[in-house]
Amino acid sequence: MTGGTDVAIFICMVIAVTNWQGGVSPVFDVSDRLCVVETSDGAEVRRATVLLKSRDPFGRAREVAAAGVEVLICGAVSHAFENALISSGILVLPFVCGDLEAVIGAFLQGGLMDNRFLMPGCFGKRQNHGFRCRRGRRAHGGVLPTDINKRR
């Protein structure tokens, strides 16, 4: 036995995925439903559905932030909405597509970088510097749940 103290580190975060018919909504700006998942140490603890009512960027960002969301996973998102979300302290992971359960599972396991979750029209290898979509906008890079906690 050593004279030290055992320390447990718990990584908790709240993620949200835009939800449309069981998949990631193609466009955040007009999506009205979020699947909000509270996690601890890479496992789902709680899940809820949040309905979004506001149509203006900052009103919508306030709604997302009020749900405690730290990371938003979505399809396409306009610059206005993305900037409003970022200004509210929310990390935005855009240009993601796929089945809701598969996307959540991939995020929790650090596998969201798989090209099967890349929206059509986006190209290039997902690296730490991101990738580009049709209009040349930069999408998220290799973000893992542990990377998000480093931002706190």
C-alpha cells in the first residue's frame, strides 16, 4: 500500500444533436428538435428532447445554452447561427450526418471522424485541422470528449 491518495476523475458533459426523424437534421437553422444527452466518463447518463422555438440566431443560441449544452452536433449551419452558438460558449461540430444513435455512439467513442458521418458535399480527410465543404467552410476536426474538457 502506498501513502498516496486515490483520485477519480469524472468527465461530464452535455451534448446535443439536431434530430429529424431519427437522424441528424440536415440544416440546424430550421431544425426544431434537439436530442440532449448528459454524459459521464463517456457513457450516457440522461437523455431528453428539447424543442426549439426561436428562429433568430441569438434567441436560438440562448435556447440551446439554457438546456446546458456544451457541444452541438449538427448538419449544415449558417454563419449567423454558428457565430451565435459560439458566442454562447457552445462548441459546434457541423456537417455531420447519419443515424442519431450511431452519431451519439461515435462521438462518445471518439469515432465521429469516420467519413460515414461526413455530409454529402464535404470532402477531404478529417484531420485535426478539419475539412472543407462545398462552399469552402471549415468543419470540425478530430474533437474527442476529452478535448472538450480541456477547453473548460
